Amino acid sequence: MAAFLKTETIQRKVSFKNPKTQKYENKSVLVPAFGLSLVRNGNQVYKIPLDPGEVIMLKTFLQLALTKLFESRLKKQQEYQANKKAE
């Protein structure tokens, strides 16, 4: 399985309420667009579009998970080296 992340900026129309006229107006806003592609067995491709808010949450989760993983591996390696020196 392989994963690819594609980023680009797209224009999206969003409705804003104008405080002066109290009417809704459509404006084009540039927002980051992200997509995640998962490839399985080289021929099965799953594409998942992600909203900017989802990307921020996914990035935060992955940072936390990888930090915990690396801390655990570092601790295990340091314990191994300490035991090796004690022998």
C-alpha cells in the first residue's frame, strides 16, 4: 500500500453577509485543497478529498502519533544501550 498527498489552491464560492446591506453576497475565496490517494496492489486506487479543516486535524494527529512512536523507540534504544554498557 502506498499513499500520496496532493496539494493545490482552488477558488471556492462562499456566501458572506454584507453588514451594510444585510444581504448575502457570493465571493470567490482561495482555499487550500488536499487529496489523499491510496494505492493497493498497484491497480486499486482510492482517492479521498480532504477539506482544509480535516487536513489540520489529520496533520495534528499524525504529528502526535509519530512523536509518541519515536519517543517510545528512543526510550527502548536507550534502555538497550544502558543494559549493553552494564554487561
